[in-house]
Amino acid sequence: MLTYPYENPPADGESIEVAPGVFWIRMPLPFALDHINLWLLRDVKDGIVGWTIVDTGYGSAETRALWERHFVETMQSQPVHRIIVTHYHPDHVGCANWLHERTGAPLWMTATEFMSAHAAADDAAGFDRDNSAKLFVSHGIARVRPDFAAAQATRTAAFKRGVAGVPRQYHRMMDGDDIEIGRRQWRVSTVFGHAPEHAVLFCAADKLLISGDQVLPRISTNVGVWGNQPEANPLKQFLDSFDKFSAMPDDTLILPSHGRVFRGLHTRIAELKQHHQDRLADLLAALAEPKAAADVLGVLFKRSLDDHQLVFAIGEAIAHLHYLWHRGTATRAQDREGVYLFQRAAGKL
């Protein structure tokens, strides 16, 4: 059973102290998912009381204005000692460079996330939208949105809209690192599938978990295949990563990136695993005849999808199909137009 110790999240510019010296703040997002939770941790460096920031929000004027308010009202004009970013997505890293320049605090990230942030900002290493657009076309997206490729070509790069630069220096976090923040020790664990090397932070003494996007209370994390890793199996990586949480107490207080703070870690992990197994079973049943990822969007998503949501939905559909394909319960072939078709393997229903 999931329990929520706080009925309402903090309003814009306000904070909730969820544990001594751990403050929950929230920033707006310009998407259907309209918020991100960020965390302020009291810290001490060289005897000077200050703060560690965990995740930074989307790089918008609205977010920056709220940060200015928090500097004065929540953080009492005390210095920022470090900026931790769990992963490279715009709602997490978007204000990192601005905060770094504004406060002088160093950025802490895992290496793959730091490099991915730079690659996405520079349209390098296959992170450019044209590369992913080609992937989605090869999975039949033109069948449901004939103008998709043309529309993508005219869009401003989504990553750059929300990320006003990335710091050029960082402190590398690695799996198993212990970080002392204030009087607490936080253990870094890396998880995979949603992002290349997503970091979560666990304080065993106080049973606190900053879970990023890996464990969310109400929605399932997006797990997609993207243009620079077209053969990837991220759903397996995502599900396997839950093993990192097996020794954590069930009454750990979960501090997620979206939704409300909650308890019931292993209940929620079981729900997330079952959710994906149910979707995989639905998908396998639908593959009696060859189908492209675009053909099965209605199996996985029961709501209508706008252009922004469609990109994530097709990536997630490919991820679920790849899980079945890599497991050997579905086959994959290309039709005459080069579109990948998946079909249930004989005797695998």
C-alpha cells in the first residue's frame, strides 16, 4: 500500500521540509506533465552552512524567477555548495548552467549523463532529432502521422528550448559513491532504461530515497528507444534496475521527480513491473499478424496523443516490441518500404 504523508505539494515558490534539512520544492513544466519536484538539502562546507540542490528544473524565465525567490525565502541567502543532477533530461538539467553561473557551485553528474547533456545540446552523437525521426519512420510513424517527418524538420530543437547551456566542468558521480551532505551520507546508485546512467540517492540512516524518474507514485516512467541506439532493449534495463532497491526498507520515504512524496517502495515497484508485464502481454496478443510500432500505439496508449506525446509514445512502443524481440517471443523483419514489422513467434502466446 502506498501512503502519502503530505496531502498537497508545495505551491510555486514555497517549500515543505519532508525530513530535517530536506526541502521539497516544485517547478512548472510546459508539457502535459506540468511539474517537476526538486530537492534542497542543508549542507556545510568548510564550516559554512549552505545548500546542495538536487535537480534544477526546466530552463525557462519562470523557473529562474522562482529560483530567485527560493534563494531569499527558502535558502535564506545562504550559499549553494553543489548542484546534483540525476540525469540529462531538460526538466532536470535545464537550469544547471544558469545556477552554476549564478551561484558558482560545481555540477555533480554521472559521466554518461554529463556527456549526453552536451551531445543533446550540440545535436551530436546521434542525439539530433533527424536521427530519431528516421528511426520512427522506419517503425511506421508515417502511417499514423503522414506529415511527421516534415513537421519534425520545422520544429525548434526540443532539448535546446529547455536547456540554456550545460556547464563545461563537472564532478563525476559513480555507482556506489557515498556523498556526505550536511550530516547525512547518501549512497549513489545508477539505474538504466529511462536515461543512460541515471543517478538515485539513498540515505540508509534516515530511510530517504531521491528516486528521480525511476520510481514515480502514479505514472509509469517513459522508457523509449531513440535514434542513436536503434537496437536497444531499454525496458529490460529499466526493469532489471529495480534490483538496486531490493535491500531498501519498504517504509523508505520516496522523493520522486513527479507526483507526491510517498512510502511503499516495494509495493510500487511491484505495480510498475506488473504494469509493463500487462502491456507486454497485450502487445503479444496483438501480434498475431505482423505489425509496426505505429500500428500498436492504440494497444499501449488509450488516449489521443499530441505531437509531443507521440514522439515519446512511439519510442516506448519500440522499447516494448524490442523487449519481446530480444527475448525471442516475437520476430522482426522489414517490409518492402523498410518498415520494421514484429510478429508473435510460433507457440509464444
